[in-house]
Amino acid sequence: MPRPLEYDNLININAFAEKPATPGALEAYLRNAQSYLAAAKLLDPAVAAMPVFSTAYEGFFQLVQAVFEFYEVRTKDSGRNLAIQRVCKDLGMNTAEQALVAKAHERRNDTSYRSPFPPVSKAEAQSLVAILDKYVPVAYKLVNVPYP
């Protein structure tokens, strides 16, 4: 399937790189996303907001990797934020959802690499789980893999 023109533009400016698909990787990324979602739902965000948030974030990034695998591209160094933004558009997210995912990426980096304060809230964790839950089936459809 041809990829959106924006991917080629990002390749041309050296933000992304072309990379042939790895057999089985697409399906593995999708399964990983579902596993992260299942794990996030098992945790109580009132007690463990950060682990719920982190698990949902990693699950969403597996969807990003699946879409990249499908379009046969990879990010260059420090390209995760741009990759997330691009895939949010591919998944058809509305502006509020895109903003939530962008904020989640920023929060993940801040709490992981800079400071644990302020701590991730229960609401932030629940919102990211809801996004992952909503977009797992959408990602399957986008990449033409039957949803289990």
C-alpha cells in the first residue's frame, strides 16, 4: 500500500528513513500493543497511576511502530515525538486526542528523565488507557491486519 506523501516529505528532509518491512514484525507490534493494553487494564490507576500511564504509553508506541512497519519507514535519532504526531494523524485522531498523546509523550519524558514531579495523575493514566483501547482496532484496520 502506498504511504501518505507526508512520509516521503519527512524522508526527504532526513527526519525519517526508508526501511524494508521485517516479516512478522507488524503483527508482533500489534500483539504487543494489545498486551500492554491488557496489562494497563489490570492495574488500578488510583494506586499505581505511573505504571498504568507508562504501560499505556508503551502500548501506544507499539501502534506507532506497527504503522511505521506497514509504511516501511523508521525514525532517525530523536524522532519519537514526530513519529507519534504523524501516526496520530494516520489513525484519524481528533485534535483533542492528538494533544492528549503529545502531552503524554512530554509527561513520559519529563517523569522518566527529568523529575518525578508532579506525579502522573489517575486521570492522565486513565485517559491514555482509553486512547490505546480506542485506537488498537483502528491501527489493525489501517495496516490491513484482521482484528482478533
